[in-house]
Amino acid sequence: MLASEFSEMCYQYEGFHVWEIDSIDSFFKGNEVLATCFKDYYQFPLEEFKEKRSEIADTDYQIITKLLGMVDDKYFFIFTLHDENHLELVKMQKMKIMDFGLDIEGIKQDRVYVMIMDKKK
């Protein structure tokens, strides 16, 4: 989802939660379904990830984005410090459009963050 789309469509979602990811390993430990998504996308089991990492051209951020895109029971908005998505969230916080439950401006530079949400019925 693009940053501008999120700010316009945020009212269609509920149950917001921010997931702070400090490494690709902690990403995979976040939910066991990610191992299945990994195998489906990259065609080898997650257990072989470290030994075959050099064969994957995608960055960790791209891996996270692709795999979360395969999860169909939740919606995700991925951001890092000062990227376009983060700047949109900062703007939304300053305009008091949303309360994220944390100071969205104070996120860490070396982390990837994922806004997890559900679509309202």
C-alpha cells in the first residue's frame, strides 16, 4: 500500500499494531506462516535460508515486503525511518488523524516496522 493510499484509507482499518523487526531472523520468528510463505516464494525451505542467502538477490526489506504480501488474512503497511511511508505516518500523527500507540517519529534507524491491521467489515 502506498503512503498516500494509507492516509486516505486508514479509516477502513482497525486493530492497529506496530511490529518492530530488528533482523530477518526475528521476522521469521514472528509467525510460523512466514516459513510457508518463504518456501512457496523462494522454492526452498526456510531452514536453508542462511546457507543460500547469497542466491537471493532481494534485500531483507524486499523479502519482508514480498512475504507479507502473501499473507491474506491481515493488512500490512511497512516503513523505516524517514522513508515515504514513515513520513506519511508522522504527518498523520502530527495532524492527530491517528494515535499509533507510540511516538512514530522516535522509531529506530536500524529497524523495519510493520503496521498490522484488519479491514473493517
